[in-house]
Amino acid sequence: MTWFYLILAGLLEVVWAYTMKRSEGFSRLVPSIITLVAMLGSFGLLAYSMKTLPLGTAYTIWTGIGAIGAFIVGIVILGEPLTMARVLAALLIVGGLVLMKLSTP
């Protein structure tokens, strides 16, 4: 269950990153509230995961899911550019996540 909670924490990180963008500097109420609630949930689940997983593994996986998720949301929802350099960077992040998972006892 620890890995499930960590993945959920990473997905909530994507939610709060997206809604933070939509909050326009916390000047819009609903996206601001969603951002704060998602942050609390994300940090709480990350903290719970760290009770079992090593710090380096938990934090790396959490930030990696957030980075890749934000990358995908940026392209699909926000219309950000999809370039070969950005795709290569994303693939390197995914490779790092896979290696981190495989190297964790």
C-alpha cells in the first residue's frame, strides 16, 4: 500500500501544480482552494510513505511523478510546446524513476 499512497501523492502534486497555474498567483478563489487541499493531501501521503520508504526513494518518485505529470498536463491541456529536447528530458526522468524503484529494497 505504501507505493500506492506514494503514487497518489505524486498525482496530487500534478493537481496542485495545475491548479496553482490556474489560480493566477492565488488571485482566483476556487483554484487556490483546490491547490491548497491537493498540497495538503500530497504532502500528507508523501509523509506517510516516508514512514516505510527511504527518503531518497520517496522524494524522488514523488517529484518525478509530479514533473512528468505536469509535463503531460502542460502539453495536453495548456498547449505547451512538444519538442524533442523536452521529450528527451522527460524520458531521462522516467528512466531515473525506474532505476530508483528497482534499486529500493
